[in-house]
Amino acid sequence: MSYQNKDLCKVRTITTFLSLASDKSRWKQEIDKASRFCLRLSKEFIDNGYAVQSIRIVTNPFGEYLNTASLESARADLAFLSELLNTSDLSGMRIRFAIGEAKTEHEIGLLPELIQEFGDLCNVCVNVGLDEHGFLDNELIQHAVKAVERISCITPRGEGNFNFTVNFNCAPLIPYFPASYHRNESGDRFVIGLETPDLLVDVLQTYNQTATAENHNDRFKGYYQVMHGALQHHISSIQNIITHADFDMPFAFAGFDSSAAPSKSCASMVDVYEQMGVEYFGAAGTVEASALLTRVFKSIEGVDLVGFSGLMLALTEDTGLAQGSIEDNFDIRALLTYSAVCGIGLDTVPIPGNTPTDKIAALMRDTGTMAYRLNKPLTVRVFPVPGLVAGDMTAFESDDLCNCAVLAVP
């Protein structure tokens, strides 16, 4: 059966979570431990027919191990850490690194220059919680907005914001960057994330070619069954590979993030919506289809689900969503609406470079309010693009990003 084709399901990431201390003499040992483990497990997956796209390392909050007394001391420590990462024996495989969470105004203030210099080896998040009255920590949000604005000014085309996000109601052990962070009490763990849009499109196409159901509910039941069955098959298969791997694992398996995790190199989530009868992403029916997809991602049995394990709508990482922005099929308010039934929030959304600070903060508060009210993990990763206004085309040069239309912040 076609859904069993392993080419349709890729291991997007093997993400390890570890703790570093301020004693730099132990950093190499920890980095090497994670690198060797990821390479060994990658080989196991590849030998069993699954491609592996990246390996990732996530640490405890960087304030616990970097010398953050000044920008210069933090930069020196991160340079040393980057050298260790760059000299690890990774056999040409892409490695990404997250320095954990920034927890204070001072730490957040260090981020723009660190991201400017170290880029993909300096992914970082801020976790915004609620105060004793149930209100979002707006002071922390304000500090985060200042960092977003500074990053947009000092990195080419504002692309450095790819490495920074603000989290609301997000637990540790998210395998995807930059929302990923670790806490010491969790111990050394690893999580598997998959790229499955190709798989979802394939099974929906097959179903539509053979289905006889004319009733809307019957069709949606069929969509659910074929997507659940395909994901369950591959996740169970990968779980089996991990269970029977014949080598010592210094990291405990925490589970899967079952999100589809689209990228530029696979089918768009827009194709998935169209296969489910939605005229285009943003048309009537988009919320209903989004809710169905989220239900599918959360339906996997026999494994632990962690991270988002929901619908990811990353605007500039998905070619179809990027094209939809150009065709004016949706706006930022629509994306926020869909977040009510999906699982990531406003992700990689370019906005005008002159968007007022208070509007960005309000956008974050809207997202955070939904996250806590609906008890779901949501994030905000916006790119204020210098010199561009709503409707302009971006000119990103990163290999990870699609170019799309800048969205207004009303």
C-alpha cells in the first residue's frame, strides 16, 4: 500500500535535551555525547529506510551556564560552544542548537547581538506566563518585543527572528526550534519529530480516487481514518526501530511530536486542505479542516506525544501558504482564528517593519490569551521586515524561508 512508502515520511529531527553547567570543561563531553547518539540513531533510521533531515541539541536556560555578566562574556562562551559544535563528528548532517530560554530582562537584552553573530547555533525562546491574577506577564512581553525589533534591525532583512520565538503555555521537550527548551529536572531526553505532508497528501488523494461516500460527514470520517492510519503506521514503525536498536542510549526516549512539520522541500499543507475539499486555505471550511487535522495528530496511540503534536501553519516555511499570502487568501487575524483549533500560533509571519511596538505586544497578548484560555501551546514568531509595508514581497535569502507577502497588523 502506498502509505507504507517510507519516502513519504521523513524524520525531520532527532532532538536531544541535555543540561550544561557553568564549568566549561564538561561542555565537550556533553556535546560529543549528544552528537554520537544522534549519529548512531540516524544510522539506525537510515538503515531501516527512513531519511533523517537534521539533528538538534537543546539545553537548559542559558543563564545557568553562559557567563551573562556582559554581552562580551556571553559572546565568548557561546563562541567556545559553537566551536565545539562545529568540530563535532556529524558526518555532514545538519546540526541546529538551542540555548534554552531567556528568563530575565537582562538575558533577553543579550539576544539580538548573539543571534546576529551565531544564527542557527543560537535558537532561543521566552516563556510568558500568567501573574497571580491570571493576566499575561506584559512586562516580559514588552522586553521580548524590543528584542524582536532589535533583531529585525541588525540582521539582514530581519531574518534573525527565525531564531527567536515567544512561547505561551508551552511545556519543555518541544523538538522544533526555536520554541524548544529544557529543564534540568527532566534529565537527558530525546524526541522525534517527523515531516509528513507528502504522506497526508498521498493518502487523501488515494482516498478521493476510490471513495464512494457522498455525505460530508462520511467523507470527513474517511479523511480522518486514512490520515490516522498512515501516521500511526509510520510512528509505530519508528517506535519499533528505537525499541529494538542494539546500542546503549544515554538519552531516555520522551516520545514523538506528531505534527506534520512542513518545509520548502515537501508538499504544502495547502494541498492537504484542498484534498479535503477546501477551495483554498483561508476559504470557508478552513477552520473545520484545521480541527480535523489537529484531531488526527493527537490520535496516535501506543506512544507518548509531546511538544505541539498539532497542526503547524508556518507561513514562510510552507510554499503553499506563502503563495496564499500573495493571493490575499488570508490575513493575520485569520491565522489567529485558526490557532484556536490548531497548535502553533503565529509562526514565521512577516509584518511591516514600522509596526508599532504596542501592536506587536497586543498581537502577542491575543495569542497568549488564546493559549491559556484554550489550554494549548501557542507561539509568536514574527518578522518585522525593515522598509517593507503590508502587501510588499519579502526577499529572504535563507534556505529555510519562502518569500511571501507582508501581512498587516490591524
